[in-house]
Amino acid sequence: MKKIVLSLFVIAVSFSVNAQIATPQPSPFSKVEQQVGLTDVTIEYSRPGVKGRTIFGGLEEYGKLWRTGANENTKVTFSTDVTMDGQPVKKGTYALYTKPGKDSWEVMLYTDSNNWGNPMNWDESKVAFKTVLSPLATSMLTETFTITIDNVTNNNAVLGLMWENTYVPIKFSVPTDKLVTASIEKNMAGPSAADYYASAVYFLESNKDIKQAQTWIDKAISMTSDKPLFYYLRQQSLIHAKAGNKKGATAAAKESIKYAKIANNDAYVKMNEESLKEWGTK
């Protein structure tokens, strides 16, 4: 009986050891990251090999939906809106699907990017982008399926699909000029209300120049006068109180209470009421 138990133990240990052995994946995972202008482009995919097979028109039948890689669906992520082959594409993560053909390829971006291979049920409403492109024949064999981002400029690039003797280029452009112009306009216009607010609160909490904090918080309040923020007004009241301006602190606290009530924020109402009581101005 002891021999049987010992044998079972040895077998169990053997299976446990075997389960932990690491071996290369037949279609290894790859991740491509490229900045195009101010847009970050990331591609995550698995890379099958030719291995002596006929790929397009063979392993991958013409006209059949292909995950454009192996294992999980290939994922393409854009950090900004882009334009692909002349069509607008919103920023986000997409699954890349294709239908290879002898003379043309259908290329699609699918909003459901969490599929093992092709979706169980294809939903046309989830197709965010679709185009038809002409494949190019290459003289050099690409053994391992490869996705590239080439011909990179500040405004454009080409996402390339390469395998066997086929190359499919997908041109896309990014809104670099729009982003740079917006950044220039924002910075040249000076600090925002949020910048003034954050600076003022930092000076208050760090016991730095309270007069400077007072100037900054008043600027933040004036810049948000069309949509008063109760938490901005709360900090204004505290800063004015610390600066010795009890009248200004009282007015700000009362305004904070007013807008906190509109926002149904009882905590701020209570804090301001306690401050007014402390200052003897309620």
C-alpha cells in the first residue's frame, strides 16, 4: 500500500513539474509602440510563421475573415482621433480584422477588441472603419507575420501588414497641427483658473506667501464667475481668513454655502457654517 501511495506521489510531482516547463509559443506575442506626431499608436498581436505553407489562398482562404495574426485578435490603439485611408476614426482600442483576397483586401477596425480570434457573432454595428485596399507582391519572403508602422512624419504614417510575399499598406494621418495649435493657444493665453486655484491652495497649505495666494484665488474665482464652484469659494474664504480679511472670507463662505446647497453637498455647507461660527460672522 505504501508503494502505491509513493508511486502516486511521484506521478503527481512529475505532472506538477511538467506543468511548469516553459516552451516557446508557436506564434509569439509582439507589441509595437510608435509615436506619430503627438499620437501614440500601439499594436498588440501574435506572429504566426509560414513554415513552408501556402498562406494566402491556402491557410488563410481568400474572402474569409481573418484575425490578422494568431491567438487573440490583433489590437490597435490610438491615443487621439486619426484618419485612416481618408476616414475618421475615434481614439481608442480596436480589433484589426481583414479579409484577404488575391487582388483586394478588406480591412476593418472592430470596437469589440476582446475576442479569441474572430467574434462568435459578427456585429456590423461594431465596425468603426472599413476599407478595401490593393495588396502588393514582394520579392522577399516574410517568414513571420509582421505589422509595421513606417514612413513616419509629423502628420502621417503607414500601418503595414507583411506575410509570405504580400504587403498591405494602410495609410493614416494624425491631428498634430490641431493639437499643437491648441497647446500654443492655451499656454499663450496664460494660466487657467485651475492653475491659479491649485497654486493658491498649495501656498495656503504650505504656509507660504498668503498675499500671493489671495491674488491667485481671487483670479481663479473671477475666471469662473459664470459657473461658480463651491469648492473654489471655500478655499477663497480660508485664504482670505488667513490673510486677515474677515469680510472677504465671510462673503466667500456664504457664496460657497449657496452653491454647495445647489450641488447637494452637505459636507461643504457644514464646513462653511462652522467657519462662519468660528469667525463670529454667521
